[in-house]
Amino acid sequence: MDTVSTLSYYFNVVTTYISYYWVYYQEEFHTYPFEARIAIGIIQWSFLLIVFLTVLMEKKGHHRRKKDRTKAKLEERYGEAMDYIFNREHTWVMARDEITKLFHVDEQKVARHGLLRTKLDKQMICDLLYQRLIASGNTWPNRRKNFHLLLNIFALPTFLEGEIAFASMFIKMKALAVVRAFKLPVSPWVINMLMASKKTRVKRVAMYLSVAGSADSELDYFESDFFDQNSCIYDEIELGYILNRRRDAGMKLPNLAHWAELQKKDYTKCMFVRLMRRFDQREYCAQLEPMFRETKHKKLIEEISRTWGYLGYTEAEQMLVDALLTQPDDTKVAILHAITRMDSGRNLRTLMDVYKHSRNPHVRLEALRCVWNYGEDGRDMLVTLENRAQGDDKKLFTFFHNDLTLSRMPLNKEQAYHPSVETEFNLSN
């Protein structure tokens, strides 16, 4: 009995049952008080609901047991061969006939009927391979050709493309995770089909599939209005993964500063500035200078300052020093750290001036931290300041020496820059 016939059968049973009890309800209980008829009706519909939920739960349980049986069968049949493919000691490239022999596969049978005939079989073999890949720590570059040959023998690339293109949203995202983990290319027709979707999430998946597979250094997804209107934190995670994958493959990375310039929203500009820092794009730092001068967004100023400091872009050091005079206190902390990281030896006096003239204890504490991390000259100056400290300044130095961050790990410039130490301190206690 096919699915349509089964659904038709159950629909007829339910409608017959409801019709019978509706007539019975009208003929037998029409003389009962209204409250009694309502109570009886509630009991009857509750019984129907219980029956429906029981059938639904049984169907789900049956489907789960069927999946478990299928997975166990495939594990028993191919488990040892898959373990051999993922063995860390196995580093040589195998021929297709060697892999088919290892899996006891008849090539003629595969050509005629396919090795895995049902959709469930293919889903379960994907799960088994994915679990082994994650358990192996994804350390398989030398065995990638063997693995991709195995995927082609099982006809999984074509199957996963179909899942991404035609399945439900949940299955699309699951198939996409498998494709990314297996490092499989996706056909252009699949990407074009997803791009035509009305759902933002589906279009985003298509965009990133295009970014991951494109050989161009300048990719137009981030130049589109779609990204500027629909960007979220997921984009930064996804883009970081894809750019890292492109870098590992030897592909040229795009100009992230150019993408930052094209964005209309400041928080999307911040995302690309952070990614510049992550992927060491110092050659594009000069493109951030107009953005730094024109923006009034505090977070964007902080991110540009951190990026310049991390990448050692000393050409912007004077711009950062000038910004200390105009920016609010919470933004000054990031600028102080950036100046400290540049380590040019020219701006120790600037850090001292911030400490002396600022009224914000948090900014003064961060200035002391940066002076302490400014080499031997900074340490000597800190000792001089501490000897001259009086009143509230002594309290500040006491807090500085008792700082848990400093006592647990001697801060170098890398650690002083890290956002985990850019916290606000309550100096009132």
C-alpha cells in the first residue's frame, strides 16, 4: 500500500468515526442539559485527541526504530572498512578498485542499481561517515582522495545536492553541514535554485556556498543589498570558516577593507574590520583611515583601533593619539591598547598624560596597564609614578598590583590587548 492509499484509508476511518459519534451525540443526548452535552462532547474529542497522539507517537517511534535498524545494518556491513579509511596510519592514495574491494562492492551491480537504493540508507551512511570524521578530529588531508572516491561509490555527492536543493529547511541545513565537513563542491544549478528562494535563510546558504567555491578574489555577495539588510552574527562565523578554508586551499583572500567600505550599517563594517584582524590583512589598513575619521560609531572606532594595533599599522599612530582627545572614556581603552601594541617608543608620554588628566578610574587603570606593558621604559616610569602617588592614586596602584589578571598571568602585549581583560573595574570598594 503506497503512502497516498494509506493516508486515504486513515482519513476515511477517522471521518466515519466522527460522523458516527456526531449522529449518536445528536440523537442520544439532545434531551440532556446543555452542560452535560458540553461535558460529553469534551470527553469524546479528548478521546479522539488521545488516539491521534498515540498513532503519531507510534509512527515516530517506528521511524526511529527503522533508522536504528538501518544504521546498525550498515555499520555491520561497512563499519570495519570505514574505520580502515579513517585510520590515522593509512596515508596512501588508493585506487577505486581497491576501495570497492575493501567494501566488497560489485562494480557492475553499482552501475546498474546503485550501492544504496533507498534514501534512508544514504542518510544513515552519511551519518556514519560524518560521525567518524568528527571523531577523527577532521585530520584527513592525506586521505581526502580516498574519502571522496568512497563518497562517489556511494553516490553521496549527488544525493546531498538533491537534499540541499529540494528537501525541507531542517534537512537542507543538515545536508549543508555534511557537505561542508566532507569538503564537497556544489553544482551551480543548486546554488542558483537556492538563490531564487524567498526565504532569507535559504538565500544566505546559497550565498555562502558560492563564496566557498568561487575562484575569484572579489566576491559580490557582500556587495549586495541583501547582505546589508539581513546580516547577523551567523555571517561572521560562517565567513570566518569559509575564508579560512579558502586560505588553506591556497586561494587569494578578498579585500575585506573594501567590503567594509561598501556596507551601510556600522555593525556590519565592524564585522569585516574584525575579520581583517583575524586574517592579518595589514596591506589594506590604509583604506580604514577615511572610515576612522568620518565615523561617530564608538564600536567601529574601537574595532579599527584594535585592528591597527594588532597588525602593527604604525602609520595611523598619530591618528590614534589625536583620537584620545576627542573620544569618550570607553573608546579610549581600545585606543590605549592599540598604541601599546605598536611599541614605537614615541608615545609613552601620551599614556602618561592619559593617566594624569583622565578622571575615569577605569581609563587611568588601563593607562597604567599599558605603561607597564610598554617595555623597560614603561616599567621604570610606573615605579616613578607609584613613588609619587598620594591619596586616591595610592588606592589605584594598590588595586593595580592586586589585579587578579596580573597576578595569575604576567601580561604581555598580546594579553593586554585581549578583550577578556578589557573589563570595567569597580574601584569604589
